[in-house]
Amino acid sequence: MKRSRVAAPLVGLAAALTLTACGVPPSGVIEAGEPASGMFSPDPKPSAPVVVSLYFLRDGELTAYPREVGEPADLGAVVGVLFGGPTASEAETATTALPRLKRVPDVTAGGDAVSVQLPDGVAPLGQPAMLQLACTVAHMRTSFTAIPAEPDPGGASTAPPDGAQRPPAHTSVHVLGDGWTMTQSADACPGPPRPGPSAR
């Protein structure tokens, strides 16, 4: 037992002497110059507004009014903005058949159908109001739905040109109210408007 107790300190002393013999001097804090530069996380890119088409009535006819909304363009938020009615500048020519709501409706999309659940106490919508809703939803989905690339006969993938729009094969809107439901197709909606100035 005495031999092992003596051997342990001798091994430690031998290791210390070996490091000293190798020329490794003890040192304090070593200055390494200025901190590294160029390695940072950039601030996230600010969201740019996007322009959507809200359908109001102009002299009784469905007309698209471009409106800037925040990005990403959310279908539910756009429907809520539509129910909010025309802005002061739009109201010079636009009217709406949609009622003002106390809260934003719940919007869900699945396949070619979009369901809009209205708050309790809202009366059934008329045909012009249903068309405003259906056309706004259809063109929203047309403009902001990704278009997959199509393979050509040679096996390569061809994507549509920038800005190309391919409307959904069929879009219908189901509106659910307090004890009533209505459905409106967007097949008869006016074509997409040409790009122009937006109203805020």
C-alpha cells in the first residue's frame, strides 16, 4: 500500500517536469486582436405589401378595385377587408352589398371550395353580395396560389413565365350564416384587372 501512495505523486511530478522540458511556458491572457467582423445575422427583410383585387359595385356592375394588403396575403384577412367596405377614395365610385360585420368571419379553403362562416345574427346575403365575395376569393386564389411546373415531352420542367396566372378549374364559395347557407360559383366573374395604381 505504501508503494502505491508514493508512486502517484511521483507520476504527477514526472508529468510536470516533462512539460517544462518541452518549453511550454505558463502564460496569462493572450490578446488576439479585434473581434471578427463580417459574421452577423442580418435583420429579416421587411414585408412588402401586395396588391389584391377587391370586388365592389360600380353603377351596379362588379368591378375590381386594387388594394394593398400586408404580406403574406391571407385569404381570411382579405375577406375581412372586403366586408369592411370601400375606402374613402374608392367610395367615390364604389358601393358594396355586403354587410358590416362586428368581427372577421372564419374562412377555410379546401380543394376548389372556400367556406365563410359569418357571425351570428347576419341576414342571408343577396346575389350581388355573394358575387362580390366569390369573385374576390377566386381572384385572390388565382393570384397567390403557386403554379406547379409542367413537364414537357423532352423530360425537362417548364415553369410559367413571371406574372402568369392560371385560375383554379372551378371556385365556389359557401357562406354559412345563423341557420342558413348559400353557395356561389365564381365562373361568371369578370376577368382579372390590368395592373394599375393601388388604393390604400
